[in-house]
Amino acid sequence: MSIKMKFSVLITLIVLTFFIFQHMLSEYSMIQSMREQAKRAMHDTSMHVANTFSSYEKKSGSGYIFPEKDRSGPGHIFDIVKTLNPNINEITVFEQDTLAVRYGTYTYLDSNSDQSIITDVKKTGFELRKMEINGKCYFRSYYYTKQMGNYIISVVYDSKGINDLIAQKRNDSFIYTGISMVLVLFISYWLVGVMIRPLKDILWKVNEVSSARFQQPIRIKRKDEFGLLALKVNAMSQNLSIYMNKLRRAFEENRRMKEHLESFINHTSDAIHLIDLDGKVIQVNRAFELLFGYEEEEAIGLINPILPDSHHAEMRDMLNQILSGKVLPAQETIRMTKLGELIPVSVTISPIRDSDGTIRAFASISRDMRSRNKMEELLRRSEKLTTVGQLAAGVAHEIRNPLTTLRGFLQLQQESKKLALSHVTLMLSELDRINLIVGEFLILAKPQATRFVTKDIRDVLQDVIALMNSEALLHNIEFCVTLTDDSCLISCEENQLKQVFINLLKNAIEAMPNGGRIHIHINHKREYISITITDEGMGIPDDMIPKIGDPFFTAKETGTGLGIMVSQRIINSHRGTMDIKSQVNVGTTIHLLLPALKETRESGILEA
């Protein structure tokens, strides 16, 4: 049933209820009114009969009985009254004392009630009561006046006529009510249709919106509540259209991003797997299956399946650091395949957060390092071979020159068969040069077991300055030293660092043949100790700086080029760095960085 019909039926029911209530009141009022009218008519009829009876009584004298066929007698008058009022069944004249019938008939017997009502009639003059004889209802009226003397007039009325009249009135009322209801139904249906006509447009618009069609708005022709509702529905439709377009674009972007990420994750060569806070695997990619041998179905649900027993503490430490907010770089470690093979990997672990920023899972990216390690090993071997070749070529070149000199002097002495002391001095000088070259080469070729101890780098450098001070004075050179007041403790091999400082200070002195100043600065910078040595010498051309440190590369006539190479090796063994900057005719700056100690540690032996 449509809402229009529902409203119409509701209005009709309301009106029907009102009509029923009104009909009940009107019927009650009608019945009472008709009864009053009937009572007055009965009273008038009884009074007319009584007047007729009294006049005849006076006319004929007391004790006279009229013949039955006398047209002027009471019997004939009674017949006329019955003819005029067909509801009158019987008229009777009683004597008050004996209830004997003076005139008329007394066929509707109710003598038991007649005696009891005579007293009331004498007081009121008229009484009406209802009686039932043989299942039929009748009304009997009693009338008395003083003019009648000792007589009472009783009239019996048939109630059928009154009831028929009431029924007719009731039927007429029902007909009028039914017609009114039909009219009310049609009128209310029309009125409701007029009232809710905008609701059809709103319903149509809602159906359009539910089907994602927002283009056509509702035409607003009224300014009542329906018009306001239509206006709001239009605004809602427009806003939904805007938001729907944004959602479509966002959905497309998310879909493309999801496909892009899934493609990237599934096609990357790095093994990716997601674990929850308990370490349980919740997702893996194809590279994970290929690297570790687990199928996705069997890997999901396992707890750290690729983590060796020896690395559980390492994993817990990494996860705790991530939970505390730290960002961990890639770490090289060991992971285990399904078959139990241990493989070197580079692992990067990142947190996965929800919308509230709470960490709900971890993403682990594992990169197989076997190929890279093999490549690095081959590269190291290649570099070693290249270095050995360079060293061999340099040593051969550097030793060949003094050997050629020795061979020449020995041939000369063999031919002359004489020993020249001057030649011997030169030969010994060349042998010393060969020994120096071989000794420095052995330092590079044979790693030594080095004992590292805790030292203050300021003390080590002060000892070297004191040792080099006399040579600096001979060359008219001044040391300008600036030392920090903070502790500068490092773990070092003292003699090796002294060798580095001697090499650097000696190079600085040789770079200033005309004298000058050497500036030395030591600072404590967080986790490092900074040592800066700056001279005011001739400087080094830019094209030569990248070659410094190569074996036997030097700009000195008597140098071997191994001093800077040895110094760089020593600094690297101390986990430090050496940086060289220079400008021609301005000077050269050597900057050293060595890791500082936060607290004193016991001495130990490390492999250099």
C-alpha cells in the first residue's frame, strides 16, 4: 500500500471514528427525542379521550351507559382515535376503586401493575410504562383529571411502530454516514495526493542518489517543509556527488598503488616477510619462497622460521630498539633456510603502524649476500694482485738502480783488479738504500701482532714534537701547537702512531726549505679525536693529490713514496681516517680522525 493510500485510509478512519461517535450521540438524542414526542402524543391522545369522556358524562348524567352503536358515544370516539393512530391497540376506562372497565376493552391484561400505578397517576396526572405480553413489547399510558371523577383512562400502544420509526431513522443515518465516508475517502485521497506530491519528487531523487546518479536536481515549487526538505536533499546530493568523485579518485589511486606495491614486492629480488609482535609470519613474497625454500602456505603461522637459534637474542635486541623508536640500518647477519643451510644476508627491519601510530607488525627485508661476498672476495684478491704487482714493479725499479751502480763498480774493480775506497763508500751507500727499501716493504708485506693500549694522543704527539724539535730548529721551523683541555684517550699502538707523526712532520719540514711554521691542533669532537697538521710549504698540485699513497710515488729526489702508504695503513688499522688538502705555494693540511674512548679500557691485542 502506498503512503498516499495509507494517509487517505488514516484520515478516513479518523473521520469515521468521529462520525461513529457523533452518530451514537445523535441516535441517543434522537431516541430520547422520539420517546418524548411519543410521550407527549400519548398524553395529548389521553387528554383528548378524557375530555370527550367527561363531556359525554356531563351530557348524559351520572350512571348512564351508552349503547355500543351510539355514534356519539365514547366507543365510537375510541374507534376514531384508533383509526387516526394505528399504533393504538386498545383504549380502556377504569374505575379507580374496583378497576372495573367502564368503557372500551381490556384485552391486554396487566392488572397486577394497574393497581400499583393508580396511586402515582392521581399525583402526576399521567404515567407511561413499558410492558411485554406474549413476547411483544407494548406501551400503556394512564391519564387522570379531576373532571373525570372516579375514572382513569388507559391507552395501549404497539411499540413496533415506534421501533420501526427509530430503525428507519437509524438506517437513514447509516446511509448518510456511508456516503459521507466515501466522499471523505475520495476527498482525502485527493488532498493527500496534493500534499505529498513533492514527496514523490524527493523519493525519485533518493532513488537516483542510491543509483549513484547525482546530475538532475529536484525542482522546488513550494516553500513549506517539503520544499525545505527537497532543498536539503539537493544539497546532500551535490555533496555526495563531490565526495563520491573524490572517493573514486582515491580508490583508483589506492588500487594503482596497491597493484604497484604488490608488483614491486612480488617481483623484487629481496626476500620480504611480515611478522607480528610475537614473531609469527603473516605474509611472504615470492623471493622469500625462492631464497629460504618455504611455500607461502607453510610459512604463514610459523614463528621466526628462518632465524637460527644463536641469533634469537640479536633479533630481540633489534625489535626492542625499533619499538623504542630507533631506526636501524641494514645489518649483515645469518639466516637459515628450510633445509638448515646458513646463508649470509643483509637484513632491514621496519615497523608497520596502524592509524594511531601503534606498531602492529614488522617488515623484514633480507638480501642474499652470497654473490656479493664472492664478488668482494674476488675484488679483494684482484686488488691484492694489483698491489703486489705494483709493489713488485716498484721494488724492482727502485732496487735495480742501486744494483746497476754496484754492478758497474764491481766490473770496474774486476777489470782494474784494484779496490778503490771511494767506490766502496758509494757501494755501501747503495746497499743501505736497498736495505731501506726492503725494510719498508717488509712492514707492508708482513702483518704484525699489535698490542693496543689506552693513551692520550696529546702525550704521544708531545713526545714526537720533542724528538723533532732539534731538526726543526736546524731548518728554521717553529711548531705552533694548540691542544684541547678535554681528555683525548684512544686505543692505539704508540710506536706506530709515533711513526705516523714523524713521517708527517718530516714531510712538512722538507716542504719548507726556507723555514716557516707548522701548526698543530688537537680537538675532541664527540666520538672522535681530530688532529690537524698544517705547513706553509710549497704545496702539492691538485693532479698529484689522488696519487699520494701509491707505492713509490713521490716528488722527492731521495724518497720512496712508502712513508704515506705506511702511515695510511697504520691509521686504517686504528679505525681512523686521513685526509690531505693542499694549495700550491700556500701549504698542505693533513687531517686525522681517530675514534675516542669514553672510558679507560684494559689493553688488548688486536690484529693489525
